[in-house]
Amino acid sequence: MNHLMYDNILFTVALFAVVAVILAIAIQQLYKKKSAYNTYLFLGLSGSGKTALYAKLRYDQAVETHTSMKENEAYVRLFITLIDETEPLLKTPVHIVDIPGHEKLRFKFTEFIPIARGVVFLIDSATIGRSVRPVAEYLYDILANKHVIKRKIPVLIACNKKDLLTSLPHEKIQVLLEDEIDQLRITRTASLDHRDSGDEIEFLGYENEKFKFEHLVNKVEIVGCSVDKDEFNNIKEWITDVESGY
Ligand SMILES: Nc1nc2c(ncn2[C@@H]2O[C@H](COP(=O)(O)OP(=O)(O)OP(=O)(O)O)[C@@H](O)[C@H]2O)c(=O)[nH]1
Ligand SMILES: [Mg+2]
């Protein structure tokens, strides 16, 4: 009788062990699948040129755009146009998602961040002088997002519309943004205790130093471009580099 009970216990333990191993393998496979995502998010305020960029990559032509109310997503192959030939940059298509910049819709980016490989944050370089506060606030939410920090999701800040006479150079925009985020950091940290969803936002940069993008755990690059004038090879090259693991 005792012997039988012992056998039963042994069997149950063995069964549990087998189930645990199967579960562990299943979870690992699921995680592998997730980390194999090649999703790039196009984020930024309304009017920064996200849908224009999306359309150029998807249809290879300009389309008339209106303020987006819903995200656009597609798998696209990235090509780069050199003087006399068109070269494919990557063999496999990448998943691009353009999220509306409207204040009430942009929160949707948090749904896509868990599967994102990279973020392209677009800025209208012609209006940044007067919109630096809301731009920095949105950028702050992205940079302080726990997934972005944990998975060190790289961010490309693309200062679009450089073709416009009133546009600021991206080096100047970098200074404006770093100054603004430095200010925001003070107010946001001060109100840290009052937030209800406490785990989403983290402190950015070094505590006793002025904020700089280079202090972040993830790579943040800033470039100038013009989607309208087809001057955005640097965005395609950045995506290619991230895909290739550089
Ligand atoms: N001059 C100039 N205009 C541009 C450029 N890129 C986009 N635009 C224009 O900027 C306007 C807004 O572009 P959209 O792509 O619709 O902006 P969006 O970021 O998708 O805006 P929401 O959908 O409201 O979030 C359009 O009229 C574009 O044609 C550029 O490089 N230069
Ligand atoms: Mg749009």
C-alpha cells in the first residue's frame, strides 16, 4: 500500500515536471515570436508628415493626406533610389504603423510599443519654434515608456519639412528639445507621487545633470529630412541598420 502511494506521488511529480517543461518551451517560443517582430512606429504631432511618409513608403508616391483618425499599417519593402538604380535595402518587408497625432488618439502608441522594434518620431521643423512644448511632452511619454526603456527601443527623431524656408536645422531642434525635456523632467518628477498609473513613467537621464539624449539607455538619433522632396533616405537607412542589428 505504502509502496503504491509512493509510486503515485512519484508519478504526479513526474507529470508536473513534464507539464512545466512543456509550458516553459511554449512560453519561450511565444517570446521568440514576439521579439522577431519588425514593427516600426511613425509617431509625432498632427501635421508632422507621418502619413505622407507612410504613403511614400507604401505606394512610392505622394498622396493627399488629411488629419488621420485611425492608424495605417502595412508591410513594405524598403528601396533606396541611387542616381541610376533602385536598390533594395532589406530582403524582408518591414511592418510600419502610422499612428494619428491627434491629442485624443495618440495614446494608441502604447498598444503597439510592446511589438515595436523602433520608433520614428516626426517633427515639423517649420513650426517647432512654437510647438516645442507639446512635441517634447509627446516625446517624453515615448522615451519614458517602460517598454522603450526595458527593451532599449531605438528612436529616430526625424525633423521633417526641411525644404521650407522657415524650418530650423535639426541641430538647433535637438537643443530646443533637450532644454524642454529638462524642464519637463522637473515638473513630472515632482508630480510622480500623485500619479495613479505609477509604473508607466520613469526618470529620464542623469539626476544631477542637464538632460541630454545621449544619457538615455536607448539610442536616440536626430536627423533632418523632407518627405515631400523625397529626401528621407536617412530614415530608410536607419530602419535598415536597426533591422540588421547595428
Ligand atoms: N513642405 C513640406 N510639407 C510636407 C512634408 N511632409 C509632409 N508635408 C505636408 O504636411 C501635411 C501633413 O502631413 P501628414 O502626413 O498628413 O501629417 P500627419 O503627421 O499624418 O498628421 P496626423 O494624421 O494629423 O497625425 C500634408 O499637407 C503634407 O503634404 C515635407 O517634407 N515638406
Ligand atoms: Mg496622418
